[in-house]
Amino acid sequence: MSSALEHEASMVNALRVTDPTLNTALGTPLRKMLSAVATELARLSQDQVQTTSLYSLDALTGADLDALVAQFGFTRQVARAARGYVKVTRDNGDSVWTVPYGTQFWRPATSSTASIGFSTMAYAEMAEGVLSCEVSVVAVQAGSSGNVPADTITLSNSTGYVAVTNPEPTAGGRDAETDEQLRSRFLETVFRNEAGTRDQLLGLARAHAEVSRALSVGQSSRYTETVQVVRPRVSDGGPFDLSKAPVADVSAGHFMHEVRGPWNGDAGTHVGLVDPSRRHWVTLSDTSAPVERGRYDVTSYEAEAADGRTYALEGARVEFKPLWAEETIGPFRASSEDDVRTYALSHGSIRKVSSVYAVTPGSEQVAMRLSDVRQDGHVTGVSVIAPESGVTCLAIDFDSGVATAGSVTTVEVGSTTSFRVFYEHEQVSDGQFVTVEFDYRSTLSRSDRNDVELYIDGLRPSAVSDIAYLRLANAVTAENRSRWRREDGTMPDVGSLYVPLSYQPMSSSSGYVNVGTSQILVEHRDFEMLHDTGGCMRSPLGCDAVEILGEATEENGSDVFKVGAGQTTATLTDETPMNIPYYYNDVPGSVQDLVSAQSVITQDVCVHEVKRRHVGIFLTVMCSTFPRETIAQRIEDAVVSWAGSLPIGSQFQFSDVETVAANLAGVDNVRISTESDAQGAVLDDVMAIGTVGGYEAGDHPGAFGVIEVERDGSTLKAQFTKDFAVYADEVLDVQFVKVYSTAQKGFNDGWGM
């Protein structure tokens, strides 16, 4: 910002250049006028700077930034405490035992981190015969440090417990919003909150104190994937099959999971894309040049799903049409018999050459004869032959598009000859990258109406006690059992009873259910918790339930239900009262109320909790400093933090995890552990209950790669030794990070194995 004197001096210097005869000395009338103008210019400059600074997001920090965004109804998000639950176990069930409100638990201190305290948020009670219960906890100190992995909260200030642990990681801890984060959220939301828009929904969700990530899915979604073009071959390693067009296929797993089907089920083939002729785009990835519509077809290809069935994936394949080209190569001059020259046509990947003309300087054209060049019986090129002498003048290779010329002295039309070539070529070559985009109706959408799904990561377990009445008519049948999944991922048993819960989505059980006036049902022995998998899953509109194990029968002429898996522990009748204590996540309900109050009447918005994929990661690390235990703890903390910051639906790439660990001080080299790194070690606390990959029921998985478990934390769901897909409604929940330490030789010996 220039001062008045600087403005005055600038004007005086300018006048000396434009009109040196003017007297601008001090005290002259002209100098006095210049001084007055300079003073006003300086004042205006100061006002401009102040105004710009006052309303500039980039210039303001701290309280000044808070004051600016407050004018638009924004406030800085404060630090929030992580939440979760712990499981408390005792070895004697002879009496009632309580876990008072405010009971303290800790994650023990390590050599590199201080202990992290947690406090119970509710009162819990273990009735007679009950050996464990779960109770919600909150970190004593707000911030991301409270996000700890599973099975790390193991200390308590109370006696009488045999053990305490957190079966799942605590989540939701967040540091206070920084200036940069506040600016970003403000710019992403302000002036974009028109009713019913995607920005409005995301803004409402992110305004909740417990929500840091949100995703909306509307009537149509945009799919984008970069894929490689494949030109079909007649056999493995053989020449290209010229009768078939090059294709680009999107990932089958993503397509089947995200694009609404069924594809070849009983209801017939259903195209999940939205207007593939107009809302489908293909771009050459290297140049960003779009492929014109009409130069490709959107077709289907067959792929095998996890259920073993083959599905026709309508709209998942792009088939490229060939293009025609005409060009002149040469000139070729008369030369010795052994002189060989090459010329590259503008396009490779040639399908066929229709005609070639020899052109002399006098523009005389002679049609040349063509003869196919074959390899293993398949056409791979063409020879261009002089019509009278029968001498081969030119050989064109279809794959490379290279024309090789030998002697042209025998070409009758002259000593200086060019060739006009008319040929058909592919517009993309084998192995080329293209970006495919299309609009589709998501499998996450509840129906074909104006439904909108809003996914959030907020987690705040709240304790409730549901009063319900047993209804013998609510039986699990072969037709409805697929609607639910237990904590271990299995479906409920046919013949069991289900009791719908009032508060959704359910987070965890207290471990027992009170029946009648004195009977107690114990989890896993008498009942299981069921999670809804329907269109409203993980939402306040869902139908999570309790599965009462046993069978219906008749006793003394009345219908009864005998409870117990294999051994009757109680006999219940219709309308038996039940008290069901459990925990539910109240964040989706809070956001649902806010959205419903502000959404337009033509929208049906359903708020869902994201699906959390529970994984454990094994890393093999070569350390450059010690102690190794300190480095291992740093790696675990960094990986857990990284996973918690990924947007909803982010893919899991091994290289990303390895980069997170490699960037830490003391890590010299790192990789996702291989089977040879594990040296036969297995996870004793994880077991397959069916066939999972190469494991059979009862097997413990090898301690390598990435292990995925069900919600119960002990049932094997999958094991990955390469990158895997994370779908649109999912986030990673890292349960543990185990580190194998090795020296240079051991690291190299296992590399690539």
C-alpha cells in the first residue's frame, strides 16, 4: 500500500516525462493540487486494503476468521471425544454386579505414547448368571488421540473384573477444526445450500458434531474408471483377431456391487445404466481427448460373481468401432535391389487395407495388387505387388502400421513413386488407457422413485432399554431370513423368532435380555443380535432385531416357544413381556431429523451409518533406528489415523499403506507381509466358520496380508494379498496393525514371495 508522499512523487515524476515545462516545485499551485490528490489516493488505498482483508478468507485467522463465517451461520467445529464401548467380563455369576456411571478405563501407556483414559457413559448391570456386559465409553480428553485400535483398552480403576477390552476400535475423536479446514468447509457449503441439492444434504450432515465424512447417493450416480483397452487375439500370444473389435471392460466387482440389477435373474435382464446412448462418456486418458459418440458401442460381457453364478453385465463394456483413413507415403526413388526403407502410417492397429495406388510425379495412378500376409493361418499384414511384374514393392504390418519398401525400380509407372493407401484401423491400440464414465442407478438406492441415500460416519453409542412383547407369529422363515445378518455374518436360523428393536441402527448388545419377571436370556446361548440388510439398513428407518433361538412347539394345548440352542433354558408364550437393553447409534437419527425438516417435499431422504469393514493389517518393516516397539506403535497409530481420514468409498491400495508407514522416522523399508514373512504364524483369535478362500471351517487364517473379520471381530470374512475394492457406502475400520521386524537380508529374501 503506497503512502501519500509515494503517490505524490509518482505523479510528479510522470509529469516531468510527459510535459517537462510544467513547474511542479513545492509551494506551486500545481504541486498543492497533486498533494491533495495524493492524499485522497492514499486514503482510498487504505480503505481498499482494509475492506479486502476484512472479508478475505485467506487473510483472516483465528477469532477474525470465526467472526467472518459466523455472519453466515457457521461455527468452528470444536474438538470432540472418541466414543465406543468396552466389554467387561467376570468369572463368577453368583450375584448382581454393576458397572457404575463414570467408571474409568485406560489404554496403557507405551514407550512413545501416554495412557489414554475413557469413562463410562451409562450404568450397566450384570444380573445373576451373566458373566459379561458391554457399556459405552467416551475418551476423557477430546481429540483424535482417543481413536484407539480394538483390544487396547485393558485397564480399569475398579476391582472385581477378570478382564476388560474394547472389541472394536473407538471412533469419532477429532481435533479442533484448523483455520484451513474451516475455510475449506465454508467454501464447500456456503451459498450452495439450496433446498434439495446434494450440497445442502452434505452441509447438514457435516454440521453435526459427530460427523466428519458424508456421501449422498441420488437417483443417478456417476461412475468413473480408467481401464486398459484389450484387442482380442486368436490365441494366447497369437496374432490379433481382426474380426473382433477392441474393448474396454470396467471392473466386474464394482459393477455388480454398485449398479442396480438383477442382470440375468428371474426378473430378466435389467439395464442399470441411465440412458447409455447419451449419458456414457469415453476419454483417451493420456490426452484427455474425448471419443466421439457413434465411434463406440456400449455392450455387455459376462463375469462370475462371488455366488458362483455368471452374470451378463449390461453396459459394462465399451466396444470401439474402426475408422477409415487415406494417406500418401513416399516418394520412393529407384534404388538398388537391397535398399530397404520404412515409413510409418499415421495409425497402427490396422484391420485391413482396401486398396493401394502407385502415384508418379505426373499424378498418374496405378492400382496395385494386394496379397495377405499370414501367421499361423491368420492375417497379420498385406503385401503390395506391382500389377505387371509381380514384384512386391511394399509390405504393411497391421499391428505397427509400418510400411517397409524394397526396390521400386521394377515399378512400371516411373522411377519416383508414392503410394496412396486406403485402410481401416482401430481408433485405440492394445494396452492403451481410456477413462470410462457413465450414469447409473445405484444398488444403494431403495427404489426407482425420488429416493436419496445419505451416508455418514458419525458414531455415538447410546444406551436404551426396549420394552417389547414376544409374538410367536414373528418367525424367521426361509423367505425372510436373508433380510438380517448376525454379528458373525451368518443369517438367522429358520424357526427362530425375531423381535424388532425400536431404536436404530443398533450398535451392540448388553449381553442379556430380561424376560417376564425373573428369567434372563444370555447372548449367543439364547439369542443373537440381528442387523437389517434391506434398503433402510444402518438407518433410523431400519429393522434391526433380536433373534430368539429355539423352536415353536405345543404344550398342554397351547403354542409355546422353547428357548435355547440345543438345550431349553426358558419356555415363552405369546405376548411375553421383554426388557431388551442395548446400544444404538443416535447420530443417524439426529441427522435424519435435521434433513427431514429441511428437505423438499418431493424427496425421500434416508440417513444411513456407513458400513465399517473391520480389517487387520500385517506389515514387514526394516527399521533404521530402535527400539522396534516404539516404531511399531508409531506405525499402528499412523495407519489407524490414515484410515480414519479416508473419504467414504476410498479404495484400499497396498502401496498407500506402505507409504504411510515408510514416511515415519525409523522406517527404512516396508511392505504388506507375505505368507513367507509370517513363517507359519496364524491368528488364534480369528476363525473361519465356513469356506473362506483357502480356509475351511475351524481354520485359523495365516498372519499375513490384510485380514477382514465380521462385526464380532473373531469370524474370518476374507484375506487379501493384493489391492481390494471398498464400495461406495463403506469405510475401513482398522482393528489392528501387526509389525514383523526384519533385517536387510530377511527383507530381501522374502521380497516378492
